Amino acid sequence: MPLSDINDRIAAACERAGRDRSDVTLIAVSKVQPPERVEAVLAAGHRIFGENRVQEAQGKWPAWQKAHPDVALHLLGPLQSNKVRPAMELFDAIHSLDRAKLARRIADMAQELGRCPDLFVQVNTGEEDQKAGLPPAEVDGFVAEVRGMDLPLAGLMCIPPVDETPSLHFALLRKLAERNGLPGLSMGMSADFEEAVAFGATHVRVGSAIFGERVPT
Ligand SMILES: *Cc1c(COP(=O)(O)O)cnc(C)c1O
């Protein structure tokens, strides 16, 4: 689906929800996509992209960032402590902060680099064993801990379980964010971004609906 269609659908969802279009950021999730698809979206003028893996992003984005210095990159996938430096050098936002050790490592590196990406705390709203993120009950304590490290906390992020109604998870994430005074809500993917907008998403992460199905590697 062309990028313009996705933008139209976000605009329509904002209108229905009585929200301002400028309050919703579209992150085009380019992981594993062939370069020509990403280049087409860059050529269409889009500048905000998401990737899941530091190493994959390191391999392809520096050249595109050079050609388009206004590109902003968001890391959406899990971050290992030993990848914090390259992640912070490459990305403008990290959506997968989920443990104190990682927060401390990011805080140390922010001192060294003199800058820090915007951080979203990932919440495992469905409390799934295999999924990254903090259980909802630990969010308040963790947010306080991260604030104590003086890190730029932008908001919360979730990936609802595939077999459940996403709106319950979006509503829970919004409640947790409101309770903690956090403005950002990273939620909604190709199948449910309009619903996420209705529940207050500020960042929707849309991959296959923009680029087509991901080509298996
Ligand atoms: C892959 C991915 C997306 C995009 O998924 P689509 O269903 O292709 O839109 C969004 N968020 C995260 C965390 C992802 O890993």
C-alpha cells in the first residue's frame, strides 16, 4: 500500500478521535525489506524509520543517513547491553528499554557521548513468557528508577499478544502512561494502527502495510 494511503488512514483515524494529525508519528518499519522498497519510501519524502536489530541497521542506514541527514531512526527490537554504544550512535529513539541494567548502561554512555536517544519503556502488557518488556505491575517503580538516572523518558511501548484484542492492551498502556505522567505511547502496527490512534498512540510502527510482506532472509 502506498505511503500516502497509510498517511490518509492515520489522518482519518485522528479526525475520528478528535486528535491532531501532528500528534501522531508514523514510524516506517523497514527491517528485512529489500533496499529498493526503502529507497522508494525515502524518495516519497518519508524520514522516520524503525529497525529491530542494531547490526542490520548498522549495515544499511549510514549510507541513507548520509544522503538524507534528516532521517530519524527508531530501534524497536530488544537491545543487548553490549550493543548500547552502536545503538546510541545510530538511533534517535529506543523503544525497548526494559531493565535497570540497560538503563544504567545507557546513562553511562549518554555521559560519554553527550547525547541520548528518546527512550520508551517496553511493557509486556499480555505478560507473555517469551516476550520482552516489563510486567505492568513493575512499570511505576521502573519509571521512577529511570527518572532518577536523569534519562530522557519519552513514553511507553507495547506489542499486544497476536491472539488478543489489541484495544485492551492499548487502553492498559495508556493508563500506565497517564499514571506516570508520560506523554508518549508507541503502539499500533500494520493490522491495528488506526485503533491505536483511537486509544491515544503518539507513535505507530507500521511495516508490512507500507513496504509489503517482509521477504524471508
Ligand atoms: C516488525 C515490527 C513492527 C511492524 O510490524 P508490521 O506488522 O509489519 O507493521 C512494529 N513493531 C515492532 C516492535 C516490530 O518488531
